[in-house]
Amino acid sequence: MPTYEYRCPEGHEFEVFQKMSDDPRATCPECGAQAERMLSAGAGFLFKGEGFYITDYRSESYKKAAKAEKEKASSSPDGKADAPKPEKKEPPSKGTSSNTGTKGD
């Protein structure tokens, strides 16, 4: 059950712990006047446990592949997975031509 904030016409503010289905009316505990419910921001949400992160909804195949990759990384001597090395491409040397013929042939 939520806690609601009330204010009476005299300016007294107080909180009432009541059901959401109850009428939004309360009597001031200090002066006995009828109080009105105030709008409040309410409490913030705390997301704890499983089910709140995108990684909690991964497919089984993804989880198995990630586990295998993690095990492979932990079994290598330096603790890192063997990453594929990029291919080295040598730039074409200057002054060479693909034409081997002579001028004026």
C-alpha cells in the first residue's frame, strides 16, 4: 500500500498509509479538518536481480558461444584470446609500372 501526502486548510502536512482504492480523503490529526491529497513525485524504482539488463535475455546459443570464448581466453598463457592478426598489405612501390612493353610498339 502506498503512502499519500495530505495538507489541511490550516497548512498542516501529514502522510497517510492507505490503499489505492480508498477515497482520497483524510482528516488532519492536528486540527481535525478535512485534508486534500497532494501530488507527489513518489518513490524511485530500484531494479535489482535478474531480468533488468539486455544481457539477461540473450539466446542460449549466444550464451554458449560467449562461455566458450571466455574459457578459451582464460586457457591462453597471457590471459587473452588469440585475436586474428590483420593481413599486411604492402603499398605498391613508386616508379614501377604494370606495362612492361616498350614505347612505340
